[in-house]
Amino acid sequence: MPSTHPVVSVSGLTVTWPDGSPALRDLDLALSRGRAGLVRANGSGKSTLLRVPAGQLRPCAGRVAIHGEVGYLPQDLDADPSRPVADFLGVSAIIAALRAIEAGRSDEELYGTVADQWDVEERTHAELDRQGLPAGALHRRLGELSGGELTGLAIARPLLARPDVLLLDEPTNNLDRAGRGRVHDLVATWPRTLLVVSHDRELLDRVDRIADLRGGSLRWYGGGWSSYAAQVAAEQEAAQQAVATVRNEVRRQRRDAVEAVRDDLAIRVDLPQTAVPRGSRVLTHTETDRDIVGPERIALVGPNGSGKTTLLRTWAGLVPPARGEVHAHVPVALLPQRLDLLDADAPLATAVARRHPGAGPEQVRARLARFGFRGAVGDRLAGDLSGGERLRATLAALLLTEPAPRLLLLDEPTNNLDLASYDALVAALAGYRGALVVASHDRALLDDLDLQRTIDLGAPSSGRGSLDA
């Protein structure tokens, strides 16, 4: 059982957005030794909360006390393609000093740089190997790595510092099944203090307790995700019963009970009915077995670095095909992995409108409202949105096009998506009648979408296989 002595203590924490609206207000957190998960809807402040003890964000008010060193994996990585991997890991100066000493130099400054890190190169190679990075990755640049390899690299960075407190924000994003397994094992065996924000239910089943960030405060539940879900379901049943019981009682009693009922699933992500007739040709990729016919629903799988993102970008007409020719016979839309379609410095409604100059303000606002962005939320800067909010906003922008896409390409759509939004997305995609291709390492998503065939880029011969291919 985890110790009750706080390793991270936060009291009265207040953080506001640039427009003055609150991100977190008067929040308290006592994080003891052990493994904890942090859940709640996108935009509730989970990532913001992690950034404060990580030293990445200065709060407007409150007190933060930390015992020990903190390691932090952010949700959004600063991944300049030209940046050397060793520099990203923070070991380039030490390795350079070691090389100089090995060459015969004896400057005191070099020894100061190395300090007690004489084995840093060996430890770094070992950690990269544990994270599934290829041999020689230390001497590459970030642009040479796939999205999953970059995530593995980002996980290795804090682990090299042997932190007392490990903060992980969506650590399984972009990872294939093997990579997810490594993160699951890391969380399950972490011996000190850990707090993880994740939508990965298998990962959350490996923590000791879960904190629910709701209404500006944290409520703790013992056990992992399965235990948390059962406790919440029981609470909701009791809350619903309370609503029925007090319906005819005084207004205050009724209001208190209603507020106990969660609205996590209030998000409505509706997709236009873009039917594709069965047997009609949607996309032709010559010299391959990857044509799409009718309203097919396809899983695109394969290990990190196998070319899933490149293939989707090829089908979307963004890059030329490596072999054959690609002809799209219907409108195509691609939801990119990095969700970078919208201008981060513009208000959300403005950023969406810029992509669709023919749409009027009311049409833009109506589309955003159907994706959960109502009223003043549409005036927030696009760059201030959480990961899950960015996904919903990007979907809204893509589906505002006329004619709406009848081939929808999704690249890791559950990255940064909270659990309630995940359910809403699955429900919406279940009703989409166009052709659908989903590249994902999230097996639960692929099962939930009831896809009809798999294209496995890791197999010797990809093509029309079953979902077990």
C-alpha cells in the first residue's frame, strides 16, 4: 500500500487562461508514494495540473511543495525535426565532455560537466533499448523517428534522471501494442511516486488509486480503472434515485441532488450522413491491394515506423505515392495525428472559419456547438484547448466542408481523448455511412468500431485480411 506521507503537496492552486477565465481554482492535491491516475473530461485542467509541480507553469496563486526530483512527460512534445536526439535527452554536453576527456583533455570544466555521469552513454543506450528504440537512435535527429518512437524517446528522457516523482501525460499516445505494453509495465512496477493522466483503461487498471478532477476539486477512489468505474456507476445510480426521490421536495434539495449527477457524456459529436453506395469505388491505389470500395470500414495497423501516417497522407493527396498511383473518387478528409490544422493564435471560431471562408459565422458556431463548443468557448484561443478538445475542434473543421467527406481518414484519433469523449466519438463513427480508415494502436477502439478488414503494414503482404491479421 502507498505511504500516506505527501511527496507532492499543492494547496490553494489557481491558474487562469490568458483571457482571465479559470483553468484551475483553489485546488488542493496531496500525492503520496505509490501510483495514481488522474481522470476527467478534456479541458478540466488535468494537463495544467501536471505542469505546475513539473515546473512548467507558474500558478497565479497557491503553494507547491515537492520532496525529491520530478520527471515529467508532457502531452505535447517540442519535436523540432532538426534537433539531435542526444540534445533532446539532455545528455549531449556530457557525452561531448566524455569524448574530450577520452581524447586527452583535462580541463576542470569538462570534469564538472561529467560530474558522476561517467556511465551516461551506456545508461542512455540501455534506456532507449528498453523503450524499443532502434540501435543508433542516440545519434539520430528527431525528424528521423516515427511518432511512436518519439513518444518512447520522450518517456526515456525523465527516466534517465531517476526521478523520485514521475508525472506522465498520455504516455501511450502513438505507441503500438509493444510500446503500450512497456508503458503498462513501467506504471505497474514504478517503485516511488507516479501520477499519470491517460485515456488508456488498461494502463489505469495498473494504478493504486484514481483521482477524479471535477468541479475544481479532486475526489479519490481506491483501486484502478475497473474499481473506479464500478464506484462511479454506483454513485450515479444513487444520484439518479435521489433526483427522483426529491422531485416534489423543495427547490434547494432537488438542485443539490441533480448536481450530483454527472454530465460527462453531454458531448454530442455528430457526423453528416455521407452515404457511399455499396460496390462504388472510393479510392484506387494502383499496383497495390489497397483499393477502397463502398462504405468500407478499415483498420490500418502496423508497428511504429511502418508507414501508416505516410500512407494516410498519400491517400489524402498530401504526398506522392511511393509506388503506383492514387485516385480518390469521392471527397477525402484526413484527421492528422498532430492536430495542427487550426491556427493556435486565433480564437477557435475564427480558426475554423479561416479554413472555410464560404461558411457564415452562424454556420461555424452551429457546427462547433454540435461538437461541444458552445457560447464563449468558441472565443477561446485554439492553442489553449486540451488535446481532446483539439480533436473535436479539428473534426468540426473537417466536416464543415461542402461537400462533406465521404472518405474519412483518422490517424490515432484517441490520442489525448478523455474517456467520455472516446465513447461519444465511437458512437458518432458508428453512425457514419461513408468509407472510414482508422490508423490506431488502440485495440479497444478498433474492436468498438466494428471494422470490416485490416491493412497490416507490418505483415509481409498487406491487404484484405481479417481484424486478426
